[in-house]
Amino acid sequence: MENKTFFEAEERDYRAEILAIIRGDYSEEQLKEKLEEYHDNDIAGILEDELTAEERERILQAIGNEAMSEIVPFMEDAGEYLSELEAHEAADIIEHMDADDALVALDELDEKTRNEVLEHIEDEEVKEEIELLDSYDEDEFGSKMSTNFIVIKRGLSVKGAMKTMVAEAAENDNIYTIFVENEDGTFYGAIGLKELIIARSTVDLEELICTTFPYVCDKEIISENIERVRGYSEDLIPVLSSENGKLLGVITSKDIIDIVDEELGDDYAKLAALGSEEEHDESLLQSMKKRVPWLVALLFMGLAVSAVVGMFEGVVDELPMIVAFQSLILGMAGNVGTQSLAVTVRTLGTDEESDGKKQFGIILKETRVALCNGFAIGIVSFLIVAVYLCLFGHYGISFALPTAGCVGMAMCFAMMISGFTGAAIPIGLYRFGADPAVASGPLITTVNDLVAVISYYGLAWALLLHFSI
């Protein structure tokens, strides 16, 4: 009998189990009890993908609005689900959610439904928290913060701090870091839950407080500071008011993951020459709006490449065979440029100390690597082209060797320049305060096509016409 690991032997299909429970013959009380055994994320997936509106309503009646408020944040399109409910039901669910999750869900509703739901929210404190988050721009930390955290006043004893923490833990589940503020509400520091639990009652609480705990300000731009925040690897990062230093909220580790995912998606979109990341359910017109501007710009750059080729019409007339190897050189140049671009954008995104000297080092390294690779590929290209022209093209040695040499030299030069531009262009954009990912793959490829065409046909004009037969 084949031995299996624990996980192979115990592999379970949670989706199938949850679906069987939901469609089983259970009372509402039994249904609630059984669903409590599963993670909210698994239940959210079933709610969105597998169930009818009637089945979703049955689950809501069984588990209640408060339990549903824990599931909704895991939905891909919470707005679609909330739209099925009566405005007062949706409002009750929103009231039990963290303000940042509530705002995301509300933003997925159409304007009319959103206003109706907001009107039915009775808790003024919840309304104020949602309005506060909604007052920030999307690219500011304030728009992503959660108000779910525990804060104590400076000057308490260890026993007093524990008492406050236990009292607030009933309402806030982000308890692993406890924040400390001064009497005027300004941020003072933080205490780890473990340190507070194991501390003796005779210990001065001041000794447990980390006054150098990392923080961000509500008006700081996310894309410019996310790497700094991520580097601390903290469960919670406090968000302070830019005006007075008061503690407004926290960025959770889940928020950081979501932010990094959004930033990566945006960078991938730019690397593919898209205005912004596309969603799978976007309309045809929305997708076209994101793609057409870049395509038009690349069209004109492509016309510039064609115009340069036209300038070498005389060379092509005399040596038509060299056109056969044009795509080879252009393709390799584009590949090298894309590699250098990817490495450079990634380096700029992770290196907080990326000063001018280091940036110059990146350009130098990428150019050097591209030159060495170009030299190696150029030699291989020379041999392959020479053999091809002699054996299959029926050309003499006097033509085959110079032509192969021209291809090899053009290959080496084009790859070196491509490595340089692939690093220099995004770094140049970075130095001017622009997003380096704007130097998209298609943009770099088109620039390198221009360089490759000039170098290839220029060398052919300078060298090969003297050896034409």
C-alpha cells in the first residue's frame, strides 16, 4: 500500500462540503452551526459562484447580518451581493464591517443604491469613519486605513493597560499590537501584546513602549512609501494625521498585501502598454480606451522605424538578402531591452537607497551584461548565417563571410544598446519623478527596433557594398 502524507490522506474539498451543507435538509440553527466550522473566504466563494439569490437569502437569515459582515469583505464583487438585499439589510451589514472594507463595498454599488444604503446606516460613528476614509484620494494611505485597533493612554500601569486592552478587544480584533497615545491624542508608541501579557505588574509600562515604532501619515502617497512600510513586516502600521500627529487608523498586513498586489497589477499593465490594469468584466469601450492611446503612440514610433528603413532603400536594392536577417536582429534587441527593463524596474521598486551612484551602476551593469551576451550571440549568429549562405543560399565565401560578419556585429551592437536603453530610460523617468514602469515593454522594443535598424543597415552600407557580387 502506498504511503501518503497527512495532507494527501486528509485532502478535503471544502467547496463541495459547504455546498452540500447549504443544500442539505438542515434547520437555520443547524446551518449556522455547521457553517461556523469553515473559513469566511471559502463561504464567500460559494456565495458568489454557486448559489442562487434564494439560497443566499436563506444563508443570511440563518447566520445573521453580523456574521455576514465577516464574509462580504472576501467577495470579489461585494456590491453585486449587497444590491440583492433591501437597503436596510445592506446597511446593517455595512455597519458591522471595518470602515475600510465597508467603503470598498459601497464603492462597488451604483450611486442610487449607495446613497440609499448610507441613509439607512443609523450608527453616526460608522458614518463618520466611512466619510473620513472617503475624503482621501485613492493613492493616499488614509484611504486604506482601518479604524479597528486598540489604543491606550500613556501613563497607565501594566494592570491598567491589560484592563483597557481586554475591554477594547470585544470591539476590535486587531489586538497583536497595542498603540499608546499622549493625553492630547498624539501618537507616542506601541506595545506588542506578548510583551504586555508576560510583563509583571511591578514593571513600569514605559519600559515596554517602543517609541520608535514605524508609522505613515494619512496624506502620504502609497506608491512612494509602500516598500518602506512592507520592509518592517509588522502586523499593523499606525496612520497619523499629517496636521497634528494624532492616531487616525492602522494599515493591516492584509491591506499591505492588497496594496502591493494593486501596485504590481498597475506595473504589469504599464509594462504591457496599457493605461491601467484591466478588469475581466470591463466593457469593450473601457478596454479600448486603455489600449488605444498607447497603440497610437507606438504606431507613430513604428512609422519612424519604417522611415529609417526607407532611407536605406539603396542598400536593400543592392543587397536584398540582408533583409532576411532584419527580424533576427530586431527580435534579439527587443528581448534584451525587455530583460533589462524588467530587472531595472524591479530594482528601483525594492531599493530605497537608490541614489544616483547606484542608478549609474545599474545602467553600467545592464550595458556590460548585454555587451557580453551580444558578443556571444553575435559569434553564434556569424557562424549560422555564414553556413546558411554558403550551403543553402549558394553564395561564395567572399559574400557569405562579410554578410555574416555584418549580422554578427550588428547583433552585438544592437543588444548592447538595448541593454543600455532598457536600464537608462526607466531610471531617467524615475529621476524625473515619473513611474519607471511607464517605459513599457512595447515602448522599449520600438526604441530598440530603431537602434537596431540604423546599426544593421548602416553597417551593411559601410561594409557590404564593397563585397557585393
